Amino acid sequence: MVERLQDRVAVITGGGSGIGLASARRLAAEGAKVVVADVDAEAGKAAAESVGGLFVQVDVTDEEQVRALFQTTVDTYGAVDVAFNNAGISPPDDDSILTTGIEAWRRVQEVNLTSVYLCSKHAIGHMVERGRGSVINTASFVATMGAATSQISYTASKGGVLAMTRELGVQFARQGVRVNALSPGPVNTPLLRELFAKDPERAARRLVHVPLGRFAEPEEIAAAVAFLASDDSSFMTASNFLVDGGISGAYVTPL
């Protein structure tokens, strides 16, 4: 594999499983030093060990813990070159606006949107000092499209990620820091498999709309992360990079 990220330092939140874990493996394979950040100590440590990286346990909604994450990265490796702000939740009590309570709304907003604000803030500060860096914020195709199988706070949080990413990408472009959003379609992760187990009918309604006829594998999303992290995407900032199997371009899907 081409080592596009040789000697670069990448911080991945939610790096213990799913897209985060696949991305840790991909970025490490391309030469990066990887810092895995996760609230789950067991999964996070295992992920970091598997890529020869560093594990930092962190609650991404706590600003002091987030600040310490990026400072620890700089203290250990000397820099932050890539920040993949990927931590997120999609709990079952986030549903229709008619049934979703305010506590569920707030919890999802904190993890999915406030954490991206905090991680971007503390990563960009270090990047500006060096005059370079790539921030990748996990949004979702649902920030671009509506869905009748609603997750109202999740969808709103991802829309917020898109808007904030545009703002940051424009603001810091001439300081050498690129900020892009990555918007996956449905991905075969533990989160999605849990949805299948709990509500197969709702999950099946999602699959029928994917023109490619299947969900993405985490490794396919990780490949997009590696692209955005590398200089191959050097003229991209303030963008929404959709990797959704064609969903956002479809009106009627193939039989």
C-alpha cells in the first residue's frame, strides 16, 4: 500500500469500533502514527495495540478531556496532522419528533455535534501553529436527505456538522488547515447490526433505497478517510464528501 501518510499523526475519536477502527487500521497502514480515542477503554486499547498506536480514554463531550487528548498527542508525537472527529451515537429513543424526549435530543446533540465542535476547536489550534492539517468530521447522508424512518436528533446533529464544517473550512483555509465532512451511507457496523436485530422492518426499508444494493463496509469508508487525510485531497476544503452507494442521487432504484 502507498504510504501517503508517512510520519503524520492522526487522532481518531470513536476509534475502538466500526468506521473508527477501520480508519485506524487504514491510516496506520499508510504510515500514520495513530491515536485512538474512545470512551470504551477495552475496545480502544485493543484498537490502539492493533495498529501500534496510543490509546486515550476520553468523553468527547467533556472539553477538558478533549483538550487533554490533543495535548497528549502533541506531547507524545510532536504534532496533530489529522483529526478524524468520528465519535457518535444513534440510540433507539431518538425517533420521531413526536416521541423523542428532550433528554434523548440533548444527549445525541452533545455526542454527535458538540463533540465535533470541541474536537475541531482543540485540533485546529495545534494545526494553525504548524500551518497545516486536515480535519475530517463525520456527518451522514441523512444530513442531505430526509427519511421517514426518522432519528430526529441524529439527523439534526449531522446537519449541524455539515454547517460547522463549511464554516471552519472557509475560515482556516489560508492558514493551511483543511476541514471536510465525510457523509457515509448506511454502513455494516455494530450500530447498524443492532438496528437490524431490534427492528428488521425499519432496517430493510433503508436497504431498498441503496442503488448499489448493499450497505458499505467500514473499510470502504476508511478508504475515503485516508483520501481526505492525505495530500491527494489537497484542494478540498469546506466540502461534503458523500460515500453513500448512490442514495443521494437516486429517485427510483434498480430492481
